[in-house]
Amino acid sequence: MLHCGGDRGVKLVGIVLKERSDRAQQASAILIDYLKSKQIDYFVVYSREDGMDQAVKEKIPLCDLSVAFGGDGTLLFAARVFSTYGVPIAGINLGGLGFITEFREEEVLDCVECFLQGEHRYEPRMMLDVRIRRKGRMLHETTGLNDLVVTSGGISRLLEFEVSSGRRFIGSYRADGIIIATPTGSTGYSLAAGGPIVEPTMNALIICPICPHSLGARPLVLPGEEELSVRVLSQQRAVTATIDGQIAIGLTDGDEVQVSKSDRVTKLVSVEKRSFFDIVREKLAWKG
């Protein structure tokens, strides 16, 4: 469902820049000049986990809008930071593949102007809560927008996993890795691994093995309410759990990775100029 927005009297905008990108700096300068002309305050943060000082962290809950300049990776970072406080995010694609970043570089002022005038919609995107347990103890927990990926952390070798939903056993996998993705993440690593494209506002979870040893191990699409568990059975092998391609946690034999739908939602700004299917056709060069 798409939720219409209204003019909320925008006072503060958070600008997220792809780290070490001159193009992001240049593109954001146009927006900064525009915000100054409208007497709207702003702050800038770079897309890295340690890129925020305390002063910036205190401003995030006060934001009316976040604008992310870069690619999908920049937006994924922005989602983890701003979704806690329900701040809507406008993604500006600076030339990469960009399934999540709806707006082109030249559309940034049109996007923000539409937001100020209330001529926009919010597109809610499901997020994942990921909890990693070792011998019953919580090792790490975080939230992501795209996916959890469990793969070998060193030399590429076949890994073994058991996947369950609650008390229901789904199956054992021998594969290079396994992906648990949201519908938003279905056009990411999961797609490259042979997973399905799922309309991004749906409430669903995708299980996609990476290069499985058995041809019968196919991707699965499950209801979003399922609470999944991935148990690592690969002894004496380096295994890594990665969330959104940005947070990496080392795993050992017997570790359990729990994945479930988060209470947090990423609110993406949309202005109806193009649909998800328009973006997919463009990015994947569909013809017909």
C-alpha cells in the first residue's frame, strides 16, 4: 500500500552521501543551495557505520526527510539509521544499477519540491530483524532492509545449513551459502543467485540457496510472519553472516541466526513518475 503524504512544515533534512564520492558531493551541493534558499536546516552524514558523531545522532530523530545520494548501498545505510524514527527517505541514484533509489540525479530538486508541496507518497518497505546466538547467548542483533547472507568467510567451500520456521523444519542445505531476503532485497544478491523478483511492498520472506549442491534445492517464498532460523553445521570452516552487504559477523559451528519481520519499516518517498515495473524493465533491459 502507498500512503499519501502532506506538507508537514519541513524544518530539517538529513543528507546521506556515498562515502568517498565526488559525484555525491557535487549532486548534494545543488540540494544544499536549494534548502538554504528555503531557509530549511540540513546536516550531512557519510554512509559508513562510524560516520556519525553525537551531534549528528541527536538530529536524526528531528528530521522531516532524508535524501540519500549514491546507489542502493547508500540507501540501505540510510534505512538502518533513519527508519528507527520513521523518517522518510528519498533515494537519488548516481549511475549504478539502483533498484531502490527511485530518482535520477537531475530529479533531486523536483523530488524535494514535491515533498514540500505534499505531492508525494510513502512506499513502506518491510525490514528484517537479525539475531545471532551462540550456545544460547545473544552474540549480535541488528536490522536490515535487503537481506541476510551466510557464506564462507575464507576459501570457497561447500557449507551445510539447517533452516527452520518456528518449530517446523524446512530443510537441510549444502550450498555455497544461503540468503534470506525481503521483497526489497529480491532484486539484490537473491536475484543474482536465481531467486524470484517479488513486488517490494509485499509482506514476504525469500529463502534462496547460493549454488546448492542439489538441483532440488529451489528458492522459497514464505509469509512475512514466519520466524526463520538458520543453523550452521560446517565444522572448522570460516563462515560469515552479512546484513545488507555492510555488517559482517563471524560464525562458528552450531551458531543460530534468527530472522524475522521487524517492527521497523523503511518509508521511501515516491512521486508516481515511474513504477517498480518501469524500473525493473529499465534495469534488466526487458523487451516486449
